[in-house]
Amino acid sequence: MTNLATEPDHIAISKSKGIKIDWKDGHTSSYPLELLRDECPCASCTGAHGTEPQRTNYSKPDPSPFQMYKPALKMLDVEEVGSYAIRVAWNDGHGSGIYSWNHFRKICPCEVCRGERRD
């Protein structure tokens, strides 16, 4: 049995803006690049195996008025992993995160989904 909430119907990828997914249950999710990079599910970023998490904070503005130049975040490559996920290679050198459809739905940034996670 499948769960329509975690089955994509259509995926639109913009390497400079992010990913938009229309789900089979009728929901639509839009993921900006910064959120995707901050929510990388790889072992390094999440601190799997008891290591210190190496999370990024691209989605939080730097409060310093003297910021160092950083190239704009973008996806260099996106590849399908089986029928359950995609892997993203980033221009910051990272590329080991496999974003499953379940992970995408879990991190959906829309108001409705954020509200459900708070409850």
C-alpha cells in the first residue's frame, strides 16, 4: 500500500532557486535552496553515529554588517536515487545527502505543515 502524501506527482527543479513538488494527495511544497541545504539528511549533517552535526545555516541571515563574500548557493547536479529519493550535489562541495520523498514531506515549509509539526 502506498501513501499519497509521500508520492510525488510532479517535480520541478531549478538549480538556482530550489525544488517544487506536487504530491499525489494534492499538496504542493516549495523548497528554497537554503532550506534544502540546511536540512541535508546525510550522516555528516545530522550527526549520525554519535558525531557532532555539521548543519549549515544558509536560511538564517548573517547578522554581521561585515560579511565575507560567499558565492550564491546552487545545485550543481540532481540525480534520482531509485524511485524513492534524489541526491543533490551542491556548489559548496557537499553532495552526500539523499533526500527521500518522506524527508521532503517532513520538512515541507508551508504554513499548514509547519503548524502540524508544532502540534
